[in-house]
Amino acid sequence: MMPQLVTISIRGPRQGPFRLWIPLIPVLLVFSPVLVLAFVVGTVACLRYRVNPVLAFVRAWRLFCATRGTLIDVEQGRQTIYVAIS
């Protein structure tokens, strides 16, 4: 199942956490023209390098779906950035 939501939380030294929720379905719909162009470019690149385009896109889709449940936590000094993909 593909990821549905990206949650970003930023916490500074003197401020409370700033949270941002990004739903991925509307973002994908907005960027669908760019995705169509990327699909065409990817297909041409696969054919140029003699890679099966169907297998390449299936594997890319599996990689995208595998990002569900990914947690990224970055600390720099007293600033913390937390990203969760669910």
C-alpha cells in the first residue's frame, strides 16, 4: 500500500514544535503532469540502456510503497527535525 501522509515536526531551542501534515494523494494529483513527463523520460532512458521498462517501473513502485513507515530524525545543535511517512 502506498504512503498516504508525511508528517514533519520541527522543534527549535526556544519555541514549541511546528508540525506540518502533507497528504500525498493531492500532491500526486497536482504534480501528475510532471509525473507523466517523468514516465516518458524514464521509458526512453530504459530503452536507451536496454533495461526492461516494465520491470524498472514495477521496482520503482515497490520502492515507493516500501517507504511507508519510514522515520527520519535529525538533530543539529538544539534544533530537531522529525519526518514520518505513513
